[in-house]
Amino acid sequence: MSATLPLAPVVEAKLVTQESAPRNDLAAALHALAFNPDVPVEKLEKIIELHERVQANAAKAEFDEAFAAMQHAMPVIVERKQTNNGRYAPLEDIVEQVRPILAKYGFSLSHRTEWPDKSIVKVIGILAHKAGHERTSEFISSADSSGNKNAI
């Protein structure tokens, strides 16, 4: 088998399937290649991997651009509650002010909780963008048994 992909069958396949093919040119080309019996599966897999990397890079670029723009819109949250150890901003105050800004820039925030063992909790924060890229941050902690706190 040759190292180059024959173009004529791809063009023919693209013309024949243009109405049923996805609108994106690269996706349309992939669609045509998938139905071309002359294209080796290994080559098609490499092309699909390339397509996925291109999409992931584009999603990350869109995420980064929106994230940079969003930074200027983030407020300073007033620490209006008091504990023995200092002041803090209640979670409901943070969520109330930040959620509309996240939505405006195409972001959502979620959390996943895991317990690696019975005395440790791991919380994973997930900041996802509408383009498909996400950034995670993990926090691992043992139970704080000081004061009047419940166990995890």
C-alpha cells in the first residue's frame, strides 16, 4: 500500500454523499474516507486521531480566550461572616455572584467527591466550557477533628 492517500476516490465519495455528510469540511472528508473501501483502517484511525486533536486544540483555545475575558468580570466577594479563626465569604454569596458570570462566558462548574479511604475525602472541581474543554482541580484532605465538627 502506498504512503499517500488517493484523492480521486475521496472527492468522488464527498460529491456523492455531500447532502448526507456533516457540514464541517474536515468531518465531511472523514465521512467520505470512512466509506471508501480503498482506505486502510489504520490510516483512517490516524486521520480520526488527528481530527480529534484539532478539535481538542480548538476547544482549549476557545476555553482560554473565554477564561481570560471572564477574569475581568469576576467580583471581589465580601467576607461578611465571622468564625473564631477569622472572616469568610459564605458559599451562597459566592455562588450568587459567580454563577451568572460563568454562564455569560459559557462555563459551568461542577464537583465530584471521592473517598480514597474512610478518613480522607477528595473533591474534584470541574470547570467546563461550552466548546468542550474542561479544567479540573483536586483537593485532598483528612477529616478535621478539631473543635465541634462532624466527621467526614
